[in-house]
Amino acid sequence: MMQHLPILQVLLPLLAAPFAALLRGRELAWGLTFLTTGAAFLISIALFLEQRALGTTLVYELGNWAAPIGIVYVIDAASALVLPVISGIGFIATLAARQLVAAEIDRRDHGLFYAAWLLTIAGMLGQVTTGDAFNIFVFLEISSLSAYALVAMGSGRDRRALPAAFNYLILGTVGATFYVIGIGLLYMLTGTLNLADLAERLPQVEETRAAFTAMAFIALGLFLKMALFPLHFWLVPAYAHAPSAVTALMASTATKVSVYVLIRLIFGVFGIEFPGLVDGVGLLVLTLGIAGAFVGTLAAIVETDLKKLFAQSSIAQLGYMAIGIGAMSATGLAAAFLHLFNHALMKGALFLAIGMIAAQAGRATMGTLQGAGKQIPITMTAILFGGLALIGVPLTAGFISKVYLIRALLEQDFWLLAGLTFVSSALALAYVWKIIEAAWLRPRPEGAPELSETPSQYMPAWIMVIATLGFGIYATPLVDAAFAAAHVFIPATVGAP
């Protein structure tokens, strides 16, 4: 049974999706989704533990057809780290979705909602596990098309969800098109789509103009998918107007998967020795990353809608991941993986807590939060801890990833960029303080909706808060796993001073 886990990870949600669509009862559709995502999470944990114990790459040959002719699913230190992020967030978000979906989605659409939910998760898991470049595109489209539908389902409560979903669809399609053009050029040059085979054959043609063009198309498509500044303009409307459960799932996983695919393609296929990668692409990604960190943070400071505020914050946090990638070193990639993991926990906690407020009040704004610290103290404390983790306060997971990010920059003598990274992180205190001031230092306005909280409402967010604090206090296993993931692509000595 163990040898089939890599494919089962993807097949379970993929096969459960049509059954969820056929189930009429709201509880039945949710129950199937909950069991499926729970099983996927257990499988990802088992794969992570097996890969770490063996220290080797696990390869599953679909239909017993060996690569490069057949399609393979690959579990190495990098994919083994990212899989639990997707399946774990999917499982916890499903736990919260029971109440959020009931409050925001028409009962008749629940089966279709959970079908699209499962397809989104299956597509993301497939992108992480497949060892085939075209299969990445297939799974990318599965997750994207279902995500567009999930965002559009918010139109029953917020009509702005429809144009947000349409814009997301158009720009997502453009990004996917750029990606597939790049993959087509690579196939023309090498005659293969298997990632490992591509990495072996590409050095023979790496000096050609087509190879540079392929990398440019792939990078541009994935920049758009991961919402890297200045290609981030689809993200805020999609997050702000989607159903709350969808926002929590997407903000925690969707862009992170694109970050992972970018790392897999740029470092795993083209390689650190590819001409111009360090001096050209590295400098570009560093510049866009630091610009995104400031733009996202400054936009969050002036925002009053909480969903939009933390969506702008996501642009900044994705900028930090880009800075780690642009450092072009093992430490930089480890920092990117650390922040990918940690930001998923932080943002999942924040959007689940905000979603519970929005489900009761209709919208979650700074006005909604006034005096809420006394009405819903447990939920507001979860938001507080999530905000502190975004800043990078010690004893939170955000502190760990920021430390390694700055360390990676200092190893490359990027002193100015290290300083700017610290400043942009510190600026996040401004929007976190806005929330603290509104929730605990201002009275509840007259006529404001009454807010309440129950364990079933705040527990999903607190699971992620506890994980954020746990990995901030005891980070050694996560740091080791992140460096193991980085060393899949860059040996420990490359990029070191």
C-alpha cells in the first residue's frame, strides 16, 4: 500500500469531487470532503516521514511506465515538505468551511462548492508531486478552473465576486499560456517533458536563444500565478470578494504552489549554472521581491477592509519568498521554503478568524472590529498572534523565516537589501497596531452587529496559531526540512561566501 501513496494523494480528492457534486445533503457533501482531505493529510504526513527516514527520492511510475516515456510522481525533500502544507491547510479549512459555507453559500450549491473545493486541492497536490512539466500545466488548470468557480460562488452575497473571478480567470489564463509556451519551447529543444530528463538534456542547448526565451516565458507565467509584484493586481479582488473559506484556502496554498513550481523549474530544470540565472534572473527577482514587500505593506497600512488588508499583506509576504529565491543560494532557498510553510499557517489563521467575523457581520472592516476584543476575545487573540507572526516577532514562526532570509542576504553581502527587508517587516507593525487599537482600545459603536464565538468557530484558526507558535519556539525540525528541500536544488556550498 505504501508504494501507492504518491498517486493516492492526488487521486482521493480527484475521485471524491464528482461524488460530492452528486450529494444533495449539505452535511453529506461536507462529510465526504472532510474525510477525503483528512485522508490526504495523513498520506502527506506518511510520505514526509518516509522520505525523511529513507533520505532518498520516492518515485512512483504511473502504469509501470518508466521515465522519461511514462509519467512519474516524485516525492523528494522539497515536495515532501510542501505536500503537508496543502493537504493540512485543506483539511483545517474544510473543518471551518462547515459553518462558513452554510452562512455564505446557497444550500443548493453546496455539493458543487465542495466538488470544486476538492478539485482545487487535487490540482495543487498534483503540481507538487508530478515529475512531468506538462502534467504541471494540467494540474495547474484543474486547480485554477475550480478556483475561479469557487471565487464566483461568492456572488450570492457579494456581486463583486463575479468581476473578481472573471479578472482572475483572464489573468490566470494568460499566466498558464505563458507557462505552456515555455514548456513547448523546452520540448522542441530537448524532446522530453520529464523534469529530470529535461535537466540532463538542457545543458546541451542552454546557450540557444530558445532556451532563454523558454525560461522567460515560464518565469513570467509563474510570476503572474504567484502574484509577484507588479503582476499581483488580480489577487486582492479575488481574496476580498471570494467566500471566506475560499479566501483562507487560496491565501494559504494557491500562490505557495506557484512559488514551489517556480523553484522546481528554475533550479531543478535550468539549474543554478544556467547562463545569466544568478546575475540576471536573481537580480530581477530580488528587485521585484523587495518592491513587492514595500508596496504590499504600505497598501495594507492604509486599507480598512480586513480581507483586502491581509490580501495586500500577502503581496508583501510573497515578496519575501521572492527575495529568498533571488538570493540564489541554499540558505536563500531554505528561507523561501521556511516562509512558504510559515506564511501558510499565519494567513490561514488570519483569514479563518476574519471569515467567522464576516459570516456574522456581513463584512469584516476596521469598523466591525471596534470593541470586538471584549465580545470575541479568543478570535481576536488569534488575529493578534497571526499579525505578530507576519511582523516576525520572536517566538513566532515568522521570526524564524525572516532571520534566515536576512542571513541569506548577508551571506551574499546584500547589506542594503537585508536592511530594507528588516524595515519592510517592521512596517507591518503599523497595520497590526490598527487592529489592536480598534479591537481593544475603542468602544463598541452603537448599532454595531453583535458578535459571538464558540469553540467550533475559533478552533480551526487556533490550530494554525498554535502551529505558528510551536514552530516559532521549536523550529529545528522545520529548519532541517527546509534546508533538505533547498539542497535538492542547490548544494550546501553553492552561493556561500
